[in-house]
Amino acid sequence: MIVVVCPGQGSQTPGFLAPWLEIPEFKSSIQLMQNASGIDLVSHGTISDADTIRDTAVAQPLIVAAGVATMQTLLQGESAHEAGIAGVSGHSVGEITAAVVSGVFDAETGIKFVNERGQAMAKAAALEPTSMAAILGGDQSEVEAKLAELELEPANYNGSGQIVAAGSVAAINELQANPLAGTRVIPLQVAGAFHTRFMKPAVETLRAYSETVAIQDPTVKLWSNNGGREVSSGSEFVELLVNQVSSPVRWDLCMAAMVEAGVTALIELAPAGTLVGLAKRAMPGIETLAVKTPENLEAALSLINNHR
């Protein structure tokens, strides 16, 4: 049983699209989404610098477009179900990629949705100085207590002893200056405190927009960041997508649910690497592949065939 996972914000690096755009199918897919979104995805994926592609309104559409185009190139016109993919899940904004892969959205709807999400979150982040930091190690309850003490929130539960904290810049600085014993705090280069109360304005904007889009039920298993639940209703998944903007990403529970479901292999779409790294620690015995470059496509096809 093989699943596809879709990375979230922070996985992009300058120029990562360049080798992919040499593949006609991939380039065509990117250009269609570029036209639909009005964002210059080609330039941002090839020549834009790190600061530019860190901008939430750019990063989110770029990541989703890359994942969707990778999947479309891999499947060559087949749906995920037809190709033998059993399920899909995405981390944070990767849930929109997962919505496209599973059939909840078509590619044009997905890129427009993420464009709306990215812009709304960027506006919310601009209202006051906020940031995020990864906490490595420590007891979960003790970490949560420390965050509450600083009026920070756990934004991501990534498994393997990693929790991402989010909140005011001052509180993040305090956490970094005085970490819990046995933990390491790594500040993240992001534009705001995503998946926290600071994103409430974006939720309202996205909820209104979500009522205008075409939605279908997923054709493969689809796990939500909301508690790692498998969701079979497209409309319910989109509702969770909206609420997820200001609620924690429970990637730890998504991985646990996939293991419980009997997953034997996992493929991470471009820009890949982060989720496979987490899976190797939290999902022992699961065969994994990060599709980082076009050279990985043949191995991905082989893995799919071996785990049908």
C-alpha cells in the first residue's frame, strides 16, 4: 500500500524548479497553473532569491504548483487511483496539493485556492511581528507548558520529538534564549505565526472564498492535519483546510494513521526531503522516496508498481 505525501512551506529553495522545467509535461502543467493564478511561477522557481520565495504569498503557490506538476508528470494522465496510489496527505499548505492529487480539487481550483490562502495569511502576518521556531527534544507536556507560559502556541506537531512553536517575535526570542533543559530551539525563516490565533483574519477570508469553489469527494484515502483523520467527504476536507490555517498541524497523527492503515511505502513530491526525513524516524519499516529531481521519477514509478 503506497501513499503520496506533499510538503509544506519552508521546503522550497532558490532555483529548485529549473531542472524540472526541462520536462515538457511538467512545464506545461506549471504554465497552466501560472496562467490561472497570475503568479510568475516559472521566474519564482528559477531566478527569484531566497527572500522573495520566502514571502508567504509566493511560497505557498510555488510549493503547491511544484507538487501538482510533479504528480501529473509522474502519472502521465492517470488519476492517483488508476495509478495504484492508495492515499495521500499533505503537511500544512501541502494539504492543498493533496486535495488536487486526491481529486477534491482540479489543478486550476487548487492553485487559485492556495493563492487566496497565501495572500490572506500574508496580510494576517503583516498585522504584528510574529515568528516560529522548531523545538527539538523534550517531553511534549513540558514543552506545551513552556509555550503556554510564554503565550506561544504549538503550530506543528511533526513527530519524533519535534514541535514548532509560534507567536510574538519577543516570545520566540525568549524561548530561544532560555530553552527547556534537554531541548534545542531553531528559529524558522517564515513570515508569521502560522496555524495560531494570529491567522484568524485569514480564516474568515478563506472561508468566504471556499464557498465559491467546485469540490469533489476524494478518490483515494485522504488524511487531514486535523487529528490525522481520514476524510471521505470533499466538502468536509475543504472546511478543515480553512480552519487549519489557525489550528495546529498534527503531522505526527497523520503518520500514525498511515501506519495504522497498513501503508508500506511513501513518496514525497517535490520540493521533497523534509517529510521523508520525518517518516524515517516515525514510520520504521516503511519504504520511502523523496522525489527531489527528475532523476527520481523512474524510481518513484518502480516503487508504485512494487507496492500496489
